[in-house]
Amino acid sequence: MDFSLSEEHIMIRDAARDFAQTELLPGVIERDNKQKFPKELVKKMGELGFMGIMVDPKYGGSGMDAISYVLIMEELSKIDASASVMVSVNNSLVCYGLESYGSEEQKQKYLTKLATGEFLGAFCLSEPEAGSDATSQRTTAIDKGDHYLINGTKNWITNGGSADIYLVIAQTDKDKGSHGINAFIIEKGVDGFHVGPKEDKLGIRGSDTHTLQFNDVKVPKKNRIGANGSGFRFAMKTLSGGRIGIASQALGIASGAYELALKYSKERKAFGTEICNHQAIAFKLADMYTDIEAARHLVMKAAWDKDQGNNYDRSSAMAKLYASKVAMEHTVEAVQIHGGNGFVKEYHVERLMRDAKITQIYEGTSEIQKIVISRGLLRD
Ligand SMILES: Cc1cc2nc3c(=O)[nH]c(=O)nc-3n(C[C@H](O)[C@H](O)[C@H](O)COP(=O)(O)OP(=O)(O)OC[C@H]3O[C@@H](n4cnc5c(N)ncnc54)[C@H](O)[C@@H]3O)c2cc1C
């Protein structure tokens, strides 16, 4: 067992840290206020290889491992969780989905652009009546011979307005239940595809979230991903890896808040001494650091499982469940350590606290992670 990072991993982590400090930190408060994220920043992340981290270089990716992915995600998330969710969706849901299940033609046409950041991807599973219960898909894809006709509504879609390529899950045969579900590649701008207004959110406000409407959208048969009826398995397997991304996002939010709280506690004085010298504050820091380290071990274990080719359904669920809890609890503590300053935007911790909440909701709520973990335990 070896807990140390390789020299290459340290270099990758440091490059992500440097990018986050120099490119993401300036303007992060304004992006949060205005709910925007400039396309140039996505391009820059693409140039650094962050948009196709684990994709094979023959498709334009960086060919790195899952450990590198979580290191990059943690560093970006310390500063801007809106940037990191774009990276996570593009990498673990869209690129991974296409590389693992797509045809060679789909990979050449779409993956090569998604992996370099030329295109941005979105993953469209959730619907107004199908959130946690993802099998209740109401979006239909009717087989019309050489194409499918898609009708329905997807909501809460990350990159919903800014994506170029949408992976859309739909029901093709209701009688077959989850075995009658397929995944499709839909390009932005096709007839009958409408993007609704941007959601006004509590956190990750720089990331755009939209409802999408599909009215008789024609999708060529060659844009179906994988064998007929494999869409639900595709979605679940893809989300399993996605949870490693969100777990590392939660880890980054927690460790970013901890670093700010530690620094502030060494500068701020009360009762004639720096507040870190008050045991109540020092113990908060001890609890934060311990829990963040524990979360980091779970996140790294899940990434390691993926790299080893082990099943990572349970380890990714545990990593997400725990890291998101730590992020929520300790961003609140970071605000507390900052006192009144914690309550204003300038000090960053209030944004991290708002951003932390989503990590307990998307890509499976914490309750759903417990279902995944407990079902696995009871099956063993
Ligand atoms: C900002 C944001 C971005 C998102 N991005 C995407 C995206 O890019 N693509 C996408 O497809 N989706 C996306 N989602 C959707 C997200 O995955 C869902 O919101 C999430 O899965 C929960 O579904 P729901 O909102 O319908 O809640 P519900 O399923 O209605 O759940 C409500 C509550 O009931 C609990 N609950 C439900 N069923 C059970 C059960 N069996 N046992 C115990 N408790 C249960 C839940 O845990 C939750 O607390 C995003 C959501 C948000 C808010």
C-alpha cells in the first residue's frame, strides 16, 4: 500500500492549482453574482487537457488516470465549483459515456471535439417526474426506421444552454421498462429542440442549468449509443464514475473552505490573541482537517478502483456520500470561523457553503447513495 502521489500526479495537481489561482480566482465572485461563465475559460481548460482528462490521446484526450482526474477536480473546486461541475459533466458523463459505449464513428465525430474543449457536452437524464426514480422516463424515442422521433422534457441540465452536444436518455419501449431505454446524441440547434430559461440557483451559479424541450426531434439511428435497450445501464454506469467527480468536487469545496478558515484564524485577533489560539476554534480546525482527510481517502480509493478495473459502484457512492456531508458541514464551520466576514462575498466562504449543498443532491442524492451502498451490502 502506498499513500504517496507520484511525481507526475504532483505536477498535474500543481498545474491545476496554478490555473485555479491565476485564471479562476479573478472574477469568481462576479461570475457567481451574474450567473455566467465565459466560453474562453472553458477553452483554456481544454488547452490544459482538463476537458478530456481520461480520454485516450487518439481521440484528443489527455490519457490520464482517475487519480489525476480527482486531483484536478479538487484544485478547481477549491476556487470555483461552477468551473469544476462543467469539467466533471464533460469528463465523467459525456466523454466517458461516448468512449466506453459509443461507436467509432461517434467517437471520431464528437469525442475528439469534446475531449479538447472545442465542444461542451451535457448529460440529460432527469425529468420533472424522473429524478431519483430515473426509470420513470417519460421522454419517448419512437423508432421510425432510419431515425428516432424524440418528444419530452428534461430538467436541471448542467451546461443546458452552453453545450454543443447533448446525451439524452429516452424510453423507446415502455413495455420493456428499464430495458426499453436508449441514449442518444443530439446536436444543439436541431429542429424541435428548445432550451428553457436559466435556473436562478443557490449555488454553482456560474454553471448554467436549464430545462430542455424536445418536440418531434429527429435523431438519426446512427446517433443511438450502444445496443438497443442499453440506455439505462449506460446511464447508471456513467453516473457511477460521475460520482467520483462530484465526490472530488465536494472534497475540493471542503478543503478550499478549510484553507481559508485556517489562514483567517491565524490573522484575526480577539481577546488579545489570534483566534486559532482559542481551543474552540483550534478544535474546529482539527475536526475539519480530520474529516477532509477521511473524505480524501474515500475519493482516492474510488478513483483507484476505477484505475484498477475494479467495480467502483459502491466506492464511488461512499465517496460522494461522505465527501458531500463533509463539504456541507465544514463550509458552515468555515463561515463560523470567519465571524461576520464569513457572511459577505468578499471572503469566499459563503459561496463555498452555498456551492457545497448541490453535492448532496445531483448525480444521486445522499439518500440514493445509501440505497446503492446498502443494496450492495445486502447482496454480498
Ligand atoms: C444544479 C443542478 C444540476 C443538475 N444537473 C443535472 C444534469 O446535468 N443532468 C441530469 O440528468 N440531472 C441533473 N440534475 C438533477 C439531479 O440529479 C436531481 O435533482 C436529483 O437526482 C434528485 O432528483 P429530484 O430533484 O427529482 O428529487 P426527488 O427524486 O423528487 O427527491 C426528493 C427527495 O426525496 C428523496 N427520495 C427520493 N426517492 C427516495 C427513496 N427511494 N428513498 C429515500 N429518499 C428518497 C430524495 O433523496 C430527496 O431528498 C441537476 C440538479 C441540480 C439541482
